[in-house]
Amino acid sequence: MQTLQEDYCTASWLVDHPFSAEDQIAMAAMRAIVEPNKGKLQGIAARVPFDAIMEHVAAPAGVVYEAGRVGGVSGWWCRPETARPGQAVMHIHGGWFNWGSAHAFRHLAGHIAAGVGVAAFVPDYRLAPEHPFPAAAEDVRACYFGLVEQGFSKVAITGDSAGGTLAIGLLVHLAADSAFGVEALAGGVALSPVTDLAFSGESWSTRALADPYFTQPQAAELVGSYLDGDDPADPKASPLYADLKNLAPIRVHVGNDEVLLDDSIRFVEGAVAAGVDARLDLWEGMVHGYLGGLGRLAASTETLQLISEFLNDRFARAAK
């Protein structure tokens, strides 16, 4: 059977990164730890263990953390000691719309902040099932406009997993509305976003064994609690079905061993077809959340470098 990346191997918008021998050893050790618990994180009871996993991300050097509130949404600031003024990153955390917290993701966001050289804010958007769709999207918008109101002239949006979904959703919203704050948008980065809540991607089957974390029944339950009866193909919930014209420049990173692989491939393909400056970086052998392996995985370090280069370029262009 031909693989997804073979189908798209000649696409100019896809960059395929090989699986290094160094990372093969590290990934094998990681898989041995996590695979016994595949699909077992379910419901709100999983919030504590999920946050505990994210707390293991190595802390970046030279970043100071502070609780804050932006646009009426609480969260955490991640401030590099030499952060440039007037520019910021808003990082939207993952957790299948049901889990995750700004505090648990502060180190991951701190690495992005340090790499770019600007402060990052991680909002504690409302979680399902207590607050189903579209509460999270509303909080993310409020936070973005709050940053603009606080005087940040340029803001980049990043997000991982479900946070990547919300990040792209915010970019779609801003592309369709030329109202206040749109001129501040510098660009976006999505890490393994969930772009299709209808689960129609082939990788839900072709990567079912390779993915050490998620199963479709597990994801379907979490997404169901988030949508609360809303149509999974609603463009406001699933960016894959949205009108992507005029979307800000975006970069997407995804591991080849993820059930969400096809969500990234199809989204970037659609964005490029709509005339968007978009690129997909495909990381062989990597699994969901691999950026959290900073200090242990070469692919994580290389991904962070690419994110930093892209966002710094976007900030530099926006400043001219």
C-alpha cells in the first residue's frame, strides 16, 4: 500500500525530515513507556495525569513565568529575559478540548518564546465537557484581541493538537473579518492540529498501530463531549472545511506516526490551493507531542529552530 507521504512526495509544500539513528533509540525507549496506556486517558479524570505528562517538558533557560489575565482570560506569561517589546506569541495548549492547562504547558510555550525572543501568553481557555464548543474558540479570540488592546503591535499564534485546531480557527476568523486587530497578526504555527473532527482521514486507520497514544473510540468520546451535538463538519469547529482564502502565513508540523497525520496533510494541501503561504514539515518516526521531547529528541530541537526562524521572519516582515 502506498503511504500518504509517498502520495504527496513531490508536493512543493511538504518537507520530509528523516528519522535519525539517535532519535530511533530515544523513541523506542519512549514507546516502551507510553504504549501500555494507549487510549486509556478518558474523561475529566485524565486531566491530572495529562498535566503531569506535560510538566515533564524540560524548562527552558532564561524564561520567567507569571500568572496573568488577557482579554478576560486567565493564563500564564512566559517571558524571556531579553524579550523584544511590542511583540508576542499566543500559544494555545492541547488536550483534546477536555484537558490541559496553561501552567502545565508553560515550559513548552517557554521554549517557543525563548526561540523567538518575545513574550508568550498561554490562555486557560474553557474546557469541555463543562464548557462545550464554541466556548474555547470565544476565549481564544478574546485573548488575541486583549493582547492587541494591551499594546502588542504584532502577535503570532501557535498551538499544539487541539490548541492547533483553535489556533487555525482563530486565523480563519481573522481572515474573514478585517475589523480591529487584524493588522497585528504576524502568522501562525500549528503542531499536529486536529483539523477534521469528523475523523474522515485515512491515517486513523493507516497509523492506528503506529500511534502509541490515541485510538479513534477514545478521540471520538472526547470530541463528542466538546461538540455537544454540533456538526463535526462545522467549519468553525473543523478548520479542514473552512474557507481558507486570505489566511495568514502558516507552518504545520506533524509526526509520521500519528493518527492525525492526514489532518495536517489535507489542511495544508487545501490552504496552498487557496493561495495561502503554507508549508507542512513531516517528521519521520515522530509521534504526537514530540516537540515536548526537547533535550531528548533531535527532531524536537530542529522543529523548534524552524518555528523560531519562521516567526522571527514574520515579525521582521511585519515591522517594515
